[in-house]
Amino acid sequence: MNDSSGSQRQHVNGEHKQLHFLGSPTLNNGPKHRPLTPMRRFRGIVCVGTILSTSFLLIVYIAPVTTFIVRLFSVHYSRKITSFLFGMWLSLWPFLFEKINSTKVVFSGENVPPAKRVLLFANHRTEVDWMYLWNLAFRKGQLGYIKYILKSSLMKIPVLSWAFHLFEFIPVERKWEIDERIIQNRLSKFKNPRDPLWLAVFPEGTDYTEEKCIKSQEYAAEHGLPVLENVLLPKTKGFITCLQELRSSLDAVYDVTMAYKHGQPDFLDNVYGIDPSEVHIHIRTVELKNIPTSEDEVADWMIERFRQKDQLLSDFTIQGHFPEGGAEGDISTLKCLANFFAIVSLTGTFLYFTLFSSVWFKIYVVVSCAYLTFVTYYSIHPTELVSSLSAKKDLYKML
């Protein structure tokens, strides 16, 4: 158990234990790293407006082809094409963060190989951690294949819910008796080793706050678990299910620890580039043979990994960096610009067709929006028609 001085008081005469929050002092943000000037606000709105408008047009025009027509003949190639286009669009975000907003992303730990099938677990410092995992996947050429387990309430957001569904993110209710079946069902369709997959899991289940940390510490003290200061105790059932479903087809498991220099950013801080000044990402590879197989042992193993994360973050608070820095290089400005102009040109063409060309393009947009709304609402992913027909023929021969 982590017995840091002042973190715990033992109860006396039946009184409850009281824990004092000793988390990172950067959690309570002071002034932002950069001031929010009118120019920064305008630039951020223009950038995000461009990113979101391009996403709408790309989804409306391309998704029915790649995720329906192509998928009827090959799920593998449907995912491959969709992920390629998704990765092109997603790369606009690292371009915004690192090149336009000048946020420094510092990698440390191991220089991991660009494995194709990865289970990645990370701490959850703030609401935008998942966005900075794109910076890692971008450098490894796997950006279009990254997927998340997310709250089902996010599936109600217009347009973005279409994207979450088409890219096969896994929505959960945060009720394990329901979520276990959902996760197993979704991952059962991702066991083909030909399909690249980067599945990102945040075992804490929620982002880190002072109130949540104190509750986590109280639970840990009552159950004889490590009292952690910079992370919450992990909820292990989701990770265990992901590991069980994918273990035989995984190339690697990455243990990622994230920290922010100066302050914890929210979404608008990212958009305007006022925080953070630096994002630090520490990566360790875990060999599958070193991960236990029984559920109880995996749970203990995960708690120990989070105890190590807690120590890493404590050292980061003192030193301002993780150990073993400099594991990844910078992203290419030229590549980012070329990708940006390709996306803008493509969506500009779609916009022209919609507004100034044949009425059939307008009809296509309406039909596409209706299709996307329908399949997202009912959580439908078309099956591979060719394999289905083949299976029926085999069954007929057997009979």
C-alpha cells in the first residue's frame, strides 16, 4: 500500500477514515500557458469549423460506399478503405495541436514498433487524453485503426455519432451486466488478424478529479489496496474482457502514461492552443506472456501497473518530465500540409456538387443522411454477403 504521509488517517472508535487529496498541483489550473487573444479564438473556431465540416461531407459522400457497398463483398477491405480515409481526416487534429497551436508532444519510455494489432491502456487525466493518443498512432501509421470504448450517451451527438458507429467504436452503458455482452459481441468481429486494430482502453473509467481521487482513496483504504494520488483505482473487468477476446490475435500491449506540463487542458484549451504547453506520453511494451491469464491475477496485475503509473506521475510533478525521454520524432509539416489540402480539396468538390450540380447529388445527400441515421440508431453493420452465401451453400451441401 502507498503510505504517503498525510494521505490516510486510520479511523478510531468507529469513525470513518478521512483521506487528504495529494494529487498533482497542476490539477487546479491557474493562468493558462498562453493568453486567449481574439486571434487565437478566431483561429481555433476556423480550424475546428473546417475539421467538422470536412468530416460531415466525407461521411455523407463516402461512407455509404465504403461501409455498405464494399462491406457486402469484403469486410476486410471495407475496413481498410474506411480506415485510410478516416486516418487522413484524423491527422488534421495532430496538425492542429502540434503545428498550428505549437503544443509540444514529448514521448518517453520505449520506442515501440508500429504493430498492427494493439491493446493499449492509459491513465485518464482529463477529457482530451484520447485525442493525444492520435499523435502516437499517427507516428506509427495506424491512425485510422484506433478505436475507443466510449459512453453510449456520445452516440446521441449529431454527425459525430455517425463517425463513432462507422468506425466501429464500442459504446457502453457503464453497467457491467449489459456492457460485458456488448464488448464481447463487438470484439468477436475483430478477431481476424488481417484487420489492423488499435483498441484504446481507459481502465479508470472516467477522467481524474480531486473528488473522484478522494473516493478512490477511501475505497482503496477500506479494501487494503494501494492508496493512489495521481490516478484512480482501475476498473479491471473491461480490460480483462478485451484481453480475453483479443489475446490470440494481438501483436502487442502498450502501457501508456500521460501527463501535462503547466495545466490540465479541456477541449477548448486544445482548440485555442492556450493549454497545455507540453503533453508527455510515456510508453512501455508489455509482453503477452507476462500478463496473467486468470481474472483475479489480471486484476492484481493491473492495479500494480497503476501503482507504477502513480509513481511516474509523482516523479513527473517534481522533475517536469518522465524518465527515458526522446523516443519519437516530430511529425512532418509537409505531410500534414499535403494531407490538409487533399482533404479540403475533396470536400470542396463534394460541396460544389451538392450546391451547384445535378439535383441527383442533393438526393444522394438526403438518402445518405437517412441511411447513416438509421444504421447508427439501430447499431447496424452490414455483413459480408459473399461469405454469407458461401456459408449457406455449405450448409445446404451438409443437409
